[in-house]
Amino acid sequence: MAANQSSRAVARRRRQLWAGVIALVGLVLLIIGVTVADGLAAWIEVVVAILLLVTSYIVQHLARRETVYQHDERR
């Protein structure tokens, strides 16, 4: 049981790390798209940044959902 919980914790931490990296890349692209880029490139960067931020939110939500709604094996 302890090994199963530790593997869940490791998977959760890994997903949260990836979500953070994806969010950071999305924010950097958003900043570049809004401040530096011009024309079509700016729009493409902003759209990709928004998609990355939404993906990051979904990954975080899945990691949290596994933690909150994990089955209680003692029941």
C-alpha cells in the first residue's frame, strides 16, 4: 500500500512539474507575442500561448483530481 501511494505521489509531482513548465513556456510566448512580435507571428504566438496555458491547467487539474478523489482502500 505504501509503494502504491508513493508512486502516486511521484506521478502527481511529475505532472505538476510538467504543468509548471508548460505554463512558463506559455507565459513567455504570451509576453513575446504581445510585446515584441508583429503581425501574423504575434497572433500565432498568442494563440499557441493560450493553448499551452489551457493545457497546463488541464494537467494540473488531473493531478489534483487524482489526489482528492483517490480511492480509500480502508473502506
